[in-house]
Amino acid sequence: MESGRVESLGGGVYNVVGDHGTYTVVQDYTGKLNCSCPGFLQKAMCSHVTAVMLMTKVKRRRKPRQNKV
């Protein structure tokens, strides 16, 4: 995943720059991700969704843990 290719627009909406264009990935209230690219429409999965999943997983991992006392 190249740096700067996934941009969070807020509210679970992301712009993802792919090799063939820029697509919108949206996370619904259940957490499911959907993409506007043709590949997602055919297969219900694509590299754009994978990039958002990786980015959000990395962000969650970076939050500092609170020590329980």
C-alpha cells in the first residue's frame, strides 16, 4: 500500500487512488465496506476496500493503550 493513496473524508468515507482511477469507499453503519469501482460491483471485494481495511487497522493499532491500575 503506497502512502497517500487512501484519504479519509470523515464519516466512514474514503477516497482511494487506484491504478485505473480514484474510487470512493464507504463504510455503512454495520461496518461493511463498499467501493464504487467496477471490480467491487462484480466480486464484492477489491484492492481499494483492502487498502481501507489495512489503513483503519493500522490507525486503531497506533492508539495508545491505557494501563489499568
